[in-house]
Amino acid sequence: MALTRDFKETVLARIQADPRYGDALLNEGIECMLAGDVDTGKAILRDYIKATLGFAKLGAETGASPKSLMRMFSAGGNPQARNLFAVIGHLQTQSGVTLHVTAHRNARKRQSHTLP
């Protein structure tokens, strides 16, 4: 489902009014990707990029084509890890936010099997 223009303008206004919201959006987009929900992560990062520096400026600052970046974060886009990490690194620098990955072991119930 496509987002309405009103929603996109709301995200832009919220980020401009509260930079911490933008930081949270950046964090959430990357967390979604790390959790395996790449499509949601790309959508969140796409909105974040549009609301902050924009694809034209991001392209100029990273040396990538703005159209290529837009495709990369589109619903059908399949970014290469090198390009994705370059963009994420730049977004961290641009925003002043440093993200860290922390490993957590999921507590899974161990199934006990008894031999007959």
C-alpha cells in the first residue's frame, strides 16, 4: 500500500520538529533489517532519507546516483551490502547518531526427548 502525501508530510514535519524522532526512525529502519524484515527497513529508511537530506544530496555526498539510491530503497530494490552499508554509515555521520549491534541469545525452550 502506498503512503499518502499527508503521511509523508507528517513524517517530515515530525522529524523537523523533533530530531529524536528522526534518530528513532533511523534506528528502527536498521533494526528491522537486522531482524530480517528488509522490506520494512528499506521503507522506513526511504522515509527517513526523504525527510532529512533527500536522495539528491545523499547521492552527491556518497557518489551514488540519486536514481540508483531511490531504486535501492524501493519496494523491489535489492541493495548490495556494500552500497547499503555505505549509505547507513553516511546517515549515521550526517545525523550524529552512532548505532551499535548487541548480541542477545534468545531463550528457547529446550525440548527433551526420551528414548523408548
